[in-house]
Amino acid sequence: MFGRLEGGGQSGSNWWKEVVNIRDVIGSSGDGWFKDCVVRRVSDGENTLFWHERWCGEAPFCDRFSRLFDLALNKSITVKEMFVLGWGARGEAWRWRRRLWVWEEELLEECMLLLANVSLQPLSYDVWQWLPDPDGGYTVRGVYAMLTSRDTHQVRQDVDLI
């Protein structure tokens, strides 16, 4: 996954491996429980992948605008790089394998509409935010409690995304 969230492999901590085991036992939550609980908070946009990370809206752009992603030449570009190139109507950030069809241009307009109000903060860094506890942040204890509770599907969704 391009979003840089990994299970840890052989070098992962024993605590994290235990959390992964709990996830696997739950089963109905599937592999998405962790990525569903984090969102990227963009400040300068330098360390956030434009297409692959959930930073603007409820889904990564590669999922929400999958057709545009398939046609994009710059699949691993950061938010900052896209912003600098220009993601407006005449922006150079939009580079495609071929000319867009009319319905694809409508998708692009929808995407640009989402980006219209995004402003980057050059003196701050991008951070991950843990949605179940945005103020306290991620803890192994919190994850364990979340995964072993009866309400495993409840993740705080009322946090506004950019």
C-alpha cells in the first residue's frame, strides 16, 4: 500500500503483532480496520501522497476518482507537488496518458471542486490523526480496547476532513 501503513512484519513489536492477531480473529472487520481509523491531516503537503492517502474527503482519491487515477501519469505525487504545479483548471499537475473524455472531465471538475478550498500551511508538518481518539491519539491500549469491545465498528467519523 502506498499510504505507508504497514503491519510490521518480522521486525514489528510483540504488542503490534498481538493487535494484528486480534484483528484477524475479528474477521468481519477485515484488513481495513486500521486504515479506517486514521486520516492524514495535511499542513504543508510535503509528506502526503495526493492519490493514495485519505486526506481530503472520506476516501483516497485513487478510490474516489479511480478512473482519473488510472489515467494519471503522476501516481506517486505529493499534495505539495500537485499544489505547486497547480491543480486548478489550467494547472500543470494534471498529466494524463491520453486526452480525457467528456465524462472524465466531469470527474476532474468534481475533484477540482474538492480542492478549491484547500490551503497548505508551509510552516507545519503533515500528521496522522487517530479517529477513535483524535485528542489523545493512538495507543496500544486504546486499540486493544477498541478491537475487543462489542462495538468494533464504531469509529468516530464526526471529525471534519479538509
